[in-house]
Amino acid sequence: MANLNVNINGLLMNNPVMTASGTFGYGKEYEDFVDLEKIGGIIVKGTTLHKREGNPYPRMAETPSGMLNAVGLQNKGVNYFINHIYPQIKDIPTNMIVNVSGSSIESYVKTAEAINELEKIPAIELNISCPNVKKGGMAFGVSIQGASEVVSAVRKVYKKCLIVKLSPNVTDITEIARAAEASGADSVSLINTILGMAIDAEHRRPLLSTVTGGMSGAAVKPIALRMVWQVAKAVKIPVIGLGGIMNARDAIEFILAGASAIQIGTANFIDPTITVKVVEGINDYLERHHYKSINDIIGALEI
């Protein structure tokens, strides 16, 4: 096998394949289908300071080549995670990473601070695409100031690998990426879902209770790929690419564009073994092209 080891600014992974938050539960839900040890990193579902019920149903809808979701970060809060979920997942032999979300800087900080104490959690992914309730609903991740403030505040209390997940619903994603880097991010992951909507024409009603939701799946891949390529040229920290990765070829395209690692999301719902298949596909690509290491093709796009 080729050398698939990657280093995300101190977070060491056996291969560059990760799971996207919200699509893989807490990992254990998939252990009957796939050997979790063969996945480079598992990012568990979004965790907030307090319990969240999520949005009313319906909150998922299928779209051409993708899906919309408006789950609303349903979870039982960070204390429940620490007391009930962490004991179940801490010994899974891969990188178990917690996606942290919040509605205020204080809630982000308190959640990150609590997770910082968990020995077997080597990193968090900071989801800065959540509504900032103190600023009229604007998401932190759509302004340089908002991104800088929340990342800086979390960096002060979180001592391990800090991955910042970026929103694509912006004018220039490279500006937000640079702001996250300058504020202490160890890595950026992108893209989060794209804002979209779907309508039931027969009943003249939206398919989601929230009207709009986050679009993911194969349809968003060209946009995600373009943004990853732009950000990889704009920052010096490692970039983690996601958005419409459905197979190994998609993953390789993101790596060639500059991603040091990738995340698989929607494809997990279609094939629960897709992560391991992508790992095998990346290795096959490297061997066919006579590369000894995954690092030989990161950002190797020829233009």
C-alpha cells in the first residue's frame, strides 16, 4: 500500500478520509457495516451547550442529485455527551472529533472548554455557520468580524486541534478562511451546506417546515471543489474538503485541488461502507500512478 498518513497540523490520521458531522451519528451506529478503525477520522454529530430539540418535521427532502436538511442541530447537550456518549466512543481506534455549534460566543466557548477536558477527543470542528442570536440571526461564518471573534474566543480555551468549518453562503470564502487562520485555527473544513429550498407544487407548500435548508450531495460538488481550490491557495493551514464526495474519484479531485483530507457526508446514507471504499480507491489511484504517498498529490493540480 501507498503511505496514506496525513497530518492536519498535529492531528495524525492513518488516511485522509473522514466522516462529515451529522451523517455518521456517533460512529457506533455504523460499526455493523464498516470497520471504524479504517476511517481516518469520525466527526460526530453537532454538539451544543444545552439540549436542542431541532426543527419541526418535515426537515429533510430529496432533491435532484442531492438532499436538503433542516434538522436544527438536535442533540442532548454537551453534558449528556460527556456523561453518556463519550464513554461509548472514547476507545474507538480512530480520531473521534466533536462538531461544536452554538448560538453565541459564550456558548461556543463553554462547549469547547468542556470538550477540551476529554482525553480521547483530539480535535473539535467548530461550526461557525450557526445563527448568531445576538446579531439578528446572522451566521458567524458569513463575516470576517464574526468568524474572527468566535474562533479567537474558542482558541483561548481549546488547546488541541481546532478545525473551523466554513459556510459557502458568502461572497468570498477566502476572506473568511484567512480570518479563521489569523484567529488561531489549525485547519479549515469546507464546505458546509448551501442554502436552498424545495416546493411541493401540487400543495403549494415548501417541503421543509423551515422553508429553506442546507443542500448537500453530488449537486454541490463543483461549487465545493472550486472553493477548496481557492482556499487552499489562500491559507497556509491544512484544508479539509467536503461537499458532494460520492466516490474515490471525487475525493482525489478534492485532494488534487489542495485538500489534505476529505469528509464524506450524504454518500453515507446511500452506502454505509463508502468511507472504506474511498480509502481503497485512493490507494489504488496512488499505486496506478506510481505515487508512494498521499502527500505527493495534495495540491498537485496542473494549471
